[in-house]
Amino acid sequence: MSDSPAPELIFHRGDQASVKMACMYCGAPATHTHERRVTNPRLDAPSRSGAGGNVSLGDDPISGCIALVLLPLVLYGLWGDLRAGWRHRAACRVAPPLDPPDTLVTTTTCDRHRHYARRFTRAVLTVCAACALLWVGVVLLRHQPGGAPLWLVVGALVGTLAAPLIFVVVYDAVGPVRVSKVTRDSVTMGGVRSAYFDAPG
Ligand SMILES: [Zn+2]
């Protein structure tokens, strides 16, 4: 667990500041940029995210183990992020847009990390599919003499219970770069590795 809070990358509404051309995952010179626009809600008070539950962790295995111990806090932080997302969407629906109505957010990556988010999603889906397959095996084999093998039942149970917890820890520690907080004036990116902030430029 890091002693200092992880630095945050914040984009301000209406500010066309150029981004540093370094990979947000490894800090190497960036070769790809991905731009998206995030709608700014017309909120009177800035929306909060992760209401004090955010746990700043490194992306090494030891931090992963610490995260496992701090799982309730991590879950609480994720829940805060989810709630902030819902509030953001609700605020966008009920109020007219601000001017300018959105913030331009840029993600910079090197060749190696260009499809990191996609690979991460694919890995999660693969684990979900593997759990589903185990349960299909349990259901198909339940009429066999002696029922489904014990290892299959235990594997399906443990996999189903452990997978969401492991996912939360892994997402917090090495998840893809994503929007983590939106206020009426700024968008904060989560998951930007410290190597990006250390990179020259
Ligand atoms: Zn990279």
C-alpha cells in the first residue's frame, strides 16, 4: 500500500490543455490517443465519488494481497463510484446542459497497452464463462450414478464465490484507465498508473 495518495489526472471543462504523450499504463512514449466526451451534469454541489472509501494501492502482487484484506473498503469505494455514476446520469437527464456541455477526455497508450481495457474485459468474460461451464457440468452430471463429481461441485461453488471478490481486487489494483469522478467542472480519471505522472514531458 502506497504511503502517499495516488496522483489523479483531472480534465477541466472548457480547458483544451494538451495531454502528456506518455502511456497511462507504463509511462512509455504514447503512440495512440483515444478521445471521448463526458457530459457535465448541472449540479449545484460537486458530486462525490467513493465517499472516503477509496483505497490507493499499487499494481504489484503484495498490494493485491493487502487489497484482499481491505476488501470491505475496496467494495465500499467501488459502490461509491457506482452511485456517483448513477447520480451523474440522473443529473444529466433532468437538467439542461452546461456550456460547453461536456469535457474532452483523452486516454494515451503505447502499442503494448493500446487494447488493455479490451483485454481486461475479455479476461473477466472468460472467467465468467469458465464458471458457467462448471455449473453446466454440475447440472449435466447430476443424474450420473453418484451424482456430479465432488471436485466439480466444489470448483463451481468456490469459483462463483471467489471470482467477484478477486475481480474487485484486481480491478482496483490493475484495472483499465476509466472515468472515476465527474463534477460540474471536471472529470477525474481513475486507474492512471504512477509511471504516467513520472514520465517526462
Ligand atoms: Zn504502455
